[in-house]
Amino acid sequence: MKNLSFDEIKQVLNIVEKSYIVHEKWYEDLIKTLLCRLPIEDRFIGKCPHQKCQFGQWLYSENSRHLRNLPAFIKIEALHDRMHASAKEMCVRMKTTGFVLEHDYVAFLQHVHLFRENMNEFKHRVLSTLAHVENDAVEVKK
């Protein structure tokens, strides 16, 4: 990530921070849908839902190509996919049977926790890189 410009790193940080907000809203909407037995929207059970949420759209776009080879990024991508797959599984079960199994919900919560944890770690790495780039820029000006 050190090969990125200061502005590119700030953009990554901005996206990581926004993804937290976006995914918290997605999570709240999912839980509300399941608990209140609302009609299950296509964004939860459609084809490739992990690519259709706002974070997924960025994750699979050209704007993230410079991060694709980072191990932390690859891990986040996998965790994001698993979280959405787990949500889809709960929603499909709810739609077909009218309820969610406890072990499906527990698995989903584990995926959510791991995704949040890794996003937080990635954010701290981005902040650290940003600080190094800033320090390097200051030293170059001296």
C-alpha cells in the first residue's frame, strides 16, 4: 500500500470508514427483515448479493484494483462474501420455512464479527500507512 499516493490512501481510508456505516445499515435492515417477518428483498437473496451492496460494488470495481494483492484485502473480500452468503442462507430458510435456525444465526454473527474485526484492523493499517506517507512527505520538504 506504500506505493499509493497520499490521496489514494486517504480515499481507501474514506471507503473503509464508509463501509462500516453502510454495512451496519445493511445488518440492521437484515435483522429487522427477519425479526419482523418483512418481505425478503432481492438484495439479501438475489444472485451475488456480496457484489451488489455499496461496499461490494467498490470491492469489485476498478477503484480497488491497486489493493487486490494485499493479504488483508483478500481476507476482507473472503469474509465479506461469507457474511453475505450466511445472510442469504438465513433469508432463504426464512422464506421457505418461516424461521431461522439458531446455528445459522450463530454462524452469521461469527461472520459479521470477523468481517468487522478485519475491517477495523485494515483501517488501522491504512492509518499507519497514511502516517508514514505524511512523515516521509514532511522529511522530503526539509
